[in-house]
Amino acid sequence: MACEKIMAMTKEEVLEIAITAGKILLCSGAETYRVEDTIVRMCNLRGMDTVSVFCTPSVIIVSNEVASGFTCMYRVNRRGTDLGLISEINKLAFSFYDWQYDYEETMNILREKLERPPRPYYVETISSGLAAACFAVVLGGDVYEFIGAFFAAAIAMLVLKQISPFRPSSFWETTLAGVILCAVALIFQKIIPGNSMEKMTVGAIMPFLPGVAFTNGLRDYMAGDLMSGNTRVSEALLLVGGLAIGMAAVLGIWHA
């Protein structure tokens, strides 16, 4: 038996809470089966045992399998990766059985998470640079390749953050990242001859590879969500192709 706070809510209110939680998960890069399971589990606590959920990486459809039921559809236009936010919503969903907040308080909590401002651009810029630099060292790079990979990835990430308000497609973002990081690595090699171009560029592309999207696509496959798996894996391969195109264009022009 769910707690009194849950039972005091109407079914429509619990449904709105569940869908909002699912939307946050999907926007944060969670697997589609996790989104579906979260919505169904939260609705079941309020006695909605006939709720059915269909989720893809860009849409959530919720319906009630009765004659007088309902159907709700929510479109997700912009997705990212925020593992911390996914963890917070998971904890909320698992504690929903003993929930101690009413409808308004719960929606305020979810809206705060949904409207949370992104991390400062300098945090992601420096983090990307450090990650790239460390990968260059793992590949056998020295201190100069460490510095080159750092600046290549950091400058590319800084530019992407500056153009993000214009909402370019993910493909063109990664293509531009490939152009910038390859150009910076070439310039750094020109300034300090003898550096390994391969170690700097391979280290610099690591923060931009869609590893989470590819992994989630495979997990969706294993969970039986073939459509979502196809979508995520195809998106990941397209983004990798964008990186390759951007780098190839710069190398072709440089050595022409």
C-alpha cells in the first residue's frame, strides 16, 4: 500500500509527476527502457495498473488501456547527457512508495530539476581539455602533447558552448569540433616540431565521442527496444562520422 501522500493525489496528478520524471530522464540521456519502467512503476503505486508507455529517444507516449482511457504524447527536442540528474530521478522514483510530499511540492522539485541551468561553460571547457590531455598521455604522449591535446579539446568545447544558444544540430556541432581540434593540433605541431599529431588528435577527440549514446543504444537493444536501439546507435555513428569529416577536411586543406 502506497503512503497517504500518494493516495491523496488524483490519478491525473500522479500521471503528470510520472511523465515529468520520465521527460527529465530522457532529456538527460537515460535508456528508453528506464524511462518506461519509471513511469509505469510510479503510476502503478496509485492504482493505475493499465498504463502503457512507449518511448523513443525523441518522444514519450503514455496511454491507459481501458475504453475511457487517455493518451498523452510529449516531444523531446533537445537531449544531452547528465548522469547526475538521472541518478537523482532514479532515487526519487524508488523512494516514491514512501513519498512525503504533496503534488505541488513534488512538481516544484521536478520543475527545479528540469529547469536547472547548465554547468558553467568554463567547467566543461577545462574538464574536456584535461580529459583529452590525460588520454594523450595514456597513448604515450609527453608534456608537449599533453598541452597540445588540452588546448585542442578546450578550444573546440569553448566554441561549441558559445554557439549552443543557436541550437545547431548535433552532427554539425561534432563536425565543427573535428575542424577546430584538428586545426589547433596542426598549429601546435607547427609551433613545436616533433610532437605526435596522432597522439594529440586522438586524445582531443575523446571528449566528443558519443560513447554514452552508443552504449545506451546497445542496452536498448538488449532490453528489446529495437527502434530506440537503432536510433541511438545510428546517431552515435553519425556523430563519429561528423568528427571524421571535420578532421579530414582540415588535413586535406593543410596538406594540399
